[in-house]
Amino acid sequence: MPQNLINSLIPHKEIQNTSGQGTAPVNIALSKYWGKRDIPLNLPTNSSLSISLPELGTKTTIQLLDAAQDKVILNNKEQDPTSIFATRLSKYLDFFRPANQSFLIETTNTVPTAAGLASSASGYAALVLALDDLYGWQLDKKQLSILARLGSGSASRSIYEGFAIWHKGEKAEGTDSYAEALDHPYPDLRIGLVKVDVSEKSHSSTQGMQHTVNTCHLYQNWPAQAEAQLQEIKQAIIQQDFSKLGATAEHNALSMHATMIASWPPILYWQAESITAMQKVWQLRETGTEVYFTMDAGPNLKLLYLQADSQKIKQAFPAIQELAPFQ
Ligand code: PMV
């Protein structure tokens, strides 16, 4: 149960400051997490590897509130307490809440919420950092990563800048499933966001994953493939082998989407423009520009390329948002 795990991690439940603050980056998985072996504990079927984007993320402030219920402000707009966003947040805060204590949570994203750009990852990582500040726990990164994981699986990786590996862990109680930094900067690496549609997504990641696990016959091959590709990407990062990094990340993302498409009823997050963008990437590769893509539970592409090709990529994708994770 999450409560037992949380009680074993936090030193106390007495609030020590009047407010707490946290900021965390979004992260893009290069080797994806898809499938849970335990839903309440957010324990994954496979490990994953990500890159954080420090230019995009979430800033959260939490304060005590003298009211009957929490007040949640997202991007300067007060949220309806019955909305999915506010309900999920308040349910998570229940694990930490002293009796009858309400909170004011103000959170600002520099990334569109629920657009497949992992705002829940930076959101829950920032919230855990804000709670650590409010309660004065001074938890280490491993403990923070486990707490963030309980809010949203991929949030376990947003505790770090640079590359991070979320170890799936083996234990039923979830104490060995946390992310760690892979400390190998890659200064020339660029991530380009190709935004196809930034409106709310049709299926949440949890629904999408579990539907795939339950109905897709191809899924049984996924965990072993994902573990092997994670190791290949890790080696490629250490060796600065961009071709291997990009090709393995693209293959991994398309394999994850293949399991969704082969579910029944099928899940397809792509739109027509997503496919147009994929074909443009493949054409660029055929003509000698090394660019690859990855995609999450949404229609948007994240391109991977090196700084030397930045101009060519911007010409091909004029609306691209380029990020330099190590600058
Ligand atoms: O942690 P969630 O529920 O947002 O799931 C993330 C799932 C993917 O973005 C598709 C893959 C990943 O590893 O980030």
C-alpha cells in the first residue's frame, strides 16, 4: 500500500515551514516505461531511461489553507475541486496530510498540461520537492524519486537533470523502484519538439498501459526488448554514439506504439500530421541528415539530433521548439 511505503520513507508528519517550493524539469524517455506490475504503487514492468529538459518544467508552491478543502491553482487559474487534475492532487496529498489540514497549491507549467509532454512527471516531482521543503524532511534523491513515482511513474525520473534511469525494482513493496542519474553529459544533443496537437489526450497513460497489458498479444515481448534497448542506449550515451542512441530510441518508441496499436480495441495516439512528420524524419535521414524521433502517449514528436544539424532541422520543421538539455 502506498501509505506504508510513504510512512517508511518520511521521517515525520509535522509541518515545519509556512510554505514549501519545488521546481522540476519535464523528461522524455528514450527507452520507455509501458506497463505496470502494481497499479497503486506505480511499479513498472520494465526499467526506463530518460533525458530531462531543464528549460521546460513545473514550479509549485504549497501552503497551509484554513478551509474545508484544498485550493488548486494551475497556471494562474483556480481549478474546480471535482476536476480530474485537482482530485488526483488532493488524493495524493492525503498520504501526507495532518488531520483536517487543507492546502493551497499553486503550480505553473511551462509545458501544455496533458499534451504527451509529460507535465505530470515534472508536476509530481515539483510537488514532492515542495512537500520536502514544507515538512523540512531533507530526503535524498532516491527517496524523493520513490515519492514522486507514487504520483506519476515517470515523475521518478524528473527529480534529476540530464539522463536518468528508473530501475524497475523487484520487491513487492516498491522500495527498490526509483530513478538514479546517469552522469554523462552530452552537450551537443538537441531535442526538437514537433507539436502536432497540444489538447488533452484521449486516454491517460495508465488506462493506455493497462489496456495494452490486458489485450495485446505482442506485449509479452515488450519488457525484455525494453530492458535490452535501455542497455544499448546507456552504452550509446557513454560512448557518445549518436547513431546508436537515436536509432535505438526510435525503434523503442515505435515498438511501444506497436503494442498499443495491436491492443483491442486499438489505441492510436498518432494523427495524420504525426505520420507526415515521421516521414519527413526518414527522408532527412535518407539524404544524410542524422535525425531520429521518439513519441509518448500523444501525437507529438520529439526529434533527436546533434547541434551541427540544427539549421537543417529548423529549415525542415520551421515551427520546431529546440531544447539543449546540457546548455
Ligand atoms: O508516468 P506516466 O503515467 O505519465 O506514463 C508515462 C508513459 C510514457 O510517457 C509513454 C513513457 C515514459 O517512459 O515516459
